[in-house]
Amino acid sequence: MASLVQRIVRLGLRIPLMQLHPGFGNDIVTSTLHDCVSFTRCWVFQLGVLLLWRLDQRGRVQGPPLLKHDYGKHLTHCIFRLPPPGEDLIQLAKAAVSGDERALDMFNWRKSSFGSLLKMGSQEGLSFFVSLMDGTVHYVDEKGKTTEAASTDSSVQALFYLERREALVVVTRSLLLSLFVVRPAGEAEEVMKVKLSGKTGHRADIALIEDSVLVTAVGEPILRFWDLEGGENYVLSPEEKFGFEKGENINCVSYCKVKGLLAAGTDKGRVAMWRKLPGPQSGRAAEGKDRWAVQTPTELEGNITQIKWGSRKSLLAVNSIGSVVILSEQAMCSHFHQQVAAVQTSPSLLSVSFLSTGMTHSLRTDMRVRGAFATKDAVAVWNGKQVAIFEPSGATLRNAGTFLCESPVLAMHEENVYTVEPNRVQVRTWQVSHCSGARGFDGKATRTV
């Protein structure tokens, strides 16, 4: 499996389902429920006012608020309780399992034109939970009636609804975890209470993995895991051999179910990554921390305080107080030729090793590298818009030339550089300076193949 690096994408994308917390001085907590027909958004204001609107498929508000509640206290979280599947969806699923191709197409609504025909359940049957700063959790039913469902010892730090188990998980600022079984009418019965381990006095960031495992970051050099079903707990920590510093603390954590990636932000500006290993087809499953494979970290700047996966492209938003960047996953490029190995280690950094001499260079470029080609005389890197050529010069790699080129691939042979451009292969040749004798490129093609 190819190693992975992260590529920083220019900021300007909108990440949905981003929750803002009062602890960071924000004014609004939002929660959005997506289904095949409509969207419903709940806005929770710090002043204690909750408003609910229905949105169209473009995210535009339709009409006046469906309901308004004034709780008189600041609210911290809002999560929807999804209604059970409608009868039409159940029948469609049965037909799809039976091999009905049309049913399969309709069931996979995101890839077909039948998305508007699916109904996940009663459009008027939406209900949700909201938590207040005083530690209470309230249930708002499908008719808009609100009742207190649960009460905790301090303000709520995290709130999760487990659809499969029909249970509510509440974690307070004092790291006290309570598990409630939710009845059809919204009543919550506490079935478990446990004190989570962790450093007190630091705001905890908590993620839920596949409705069964809680991951907590509380400003320590470790992530703490708690299995709600098996009761198992274990820790993961960034390792120094992957570039982390001793005592580097983790502030925040987020899990991407689509990619199976767990991301954590540190106080030194690094994003640690672990990939969840698939369960075995047969034999004993991996346990504890052995379920996670460490990935190549991403190095940014500053103290990372928030991290969140979002959008259909599974992008990662990272807040380091002074700036916000959005990361996307990219396959790492590498090339080996003529006893020279070039391996990308970050978006703009490569490690180049000349095995014949034992020399290794760290090559930093001004571009987000998408490809590399290495020979004993030169190393070329490109990003689909620009090409840069470097050649050995003593203990360093000298920039021999840069030129604009939209070629997706590149190759070098002897004195020539080959690029693929619309309807032709361009050939560029080294140019030698008559004054200094140094070689370089002027970017002009010498011939077309």
C-alpha cells in the first residue's frame, strides 16, 4: 500500500457540519440533518434561544422558523435523533438485496437521478437533543415539545446519540461519562456512569468511532480510548521516530468514517494520523492499539486547537489560532533510477538519496509536488503547471531551471527532458552557459515528437 502525505489546499472551501463551541468564544452552535428530500438546521444561540428551520437542497431557508425555544441558559450541543426508515425505503432495500438493478440504482441515490424519490422516514418526525451549560440535556420531540431528559454534574463537553443502540452518551467537563438508554418518547434512563482518565483543567475534545469507541484528547501526549461495548480502554501516542517531540501534547481529535482515518492536532503544529485496520475475514481480530496503523504526519505551524473532517470529499480542516488550513489526502510520489531514490515526505519536501556516493539531500521546493523523476545527473519535480530541475552541486542540490508546463508526466534521458503536452511530446535540452559552464533550462522546447 502506498504511503500517504497530506496536501494543503487553498482555503476557500466550506466544510459543513462544523460545530462551534462556546468555550472558544463563538456565538452559535449549529447542527444539520441531511436526508434525500430536505435539510433541517437547528441554530442554538448562546443566549439560550433555539430556532429550527427547514432548508431546501441548496441550503436555503424556507419560510419562518418551525419552532423557537428560550431555555434561558447558554446551549452547548444540538444533535438530531434520526427517525426509523420509511416503509418505501425498507421495501427498496429488500428489492436491492434480491438483485433488482433498478432498486440498486435508486438505493444508491447519490449516484443516480432518483434521489428525490427516497424518503428516510416521516418528514415531520424529526426530534433532537440539546444540552445546556448547567449540565442538563433536553429532548425536543416531533411536535416541538421540549422536556428535560437527563441531568449531569457539570456542563456538557460532548453529546452523542448512538442510533444502533438507541442510546445517549454524555461527557461532562469533569470527564464524567454517562450512558442513557432512550425510550421511544424520549425519556432517558441512565445505565452506566464512569469517570474517564485524563488531565483536569484542560478542555477535552472527544470523538466517537462507529458508535462504540470514544477517543479523548485532553492536552496530554496521548489519546485515550474507551470501548463502550467491551469496556476495554487503551492509549495511542505519537512516536518520536516519526518526527514528533518528546512530551508533544494532543489538543484535538477527529475521526473520518469514510477513510477510516483518525486525525489529532498537537501543540507543536503537527497533525498525527492513524488508519483503522479492517477486521480479519477469519481468525482473531486485532485488539486495542493494534487496530490502528500510524500514518505519515503533516507539519503545519502554530498550536493546533481544533480539527474536523467534513465535506463529501473527506477534507480535514485544521485551526491553529492564527490560521485555518484545509488538507486533502494525496498519494505520495517517489522514483528510483540510476541508483538515485527520490521520495516525497511532505507536500513540498523530498528526500533524495544518491546510493553510489551515500549522499542524502533534503529537497524543499516552492510547489506542491505531484510527481518526481530522478537520474544520476538531475532530479525533476512538477505539479501539473510548473516543472523544476535540480542537479547535484557539492553538498547541495542546485536549482538548474524552472519552466511553466502543464504536463501530467515527465521523463529524463541523457541531456533531454520529455513532457506530454496537448497532442504532442515536447523535448527540452540542457543549455550550457559559455561564461560559467553551468547547465540550465530556458524552458523552450527544442523539438516536438
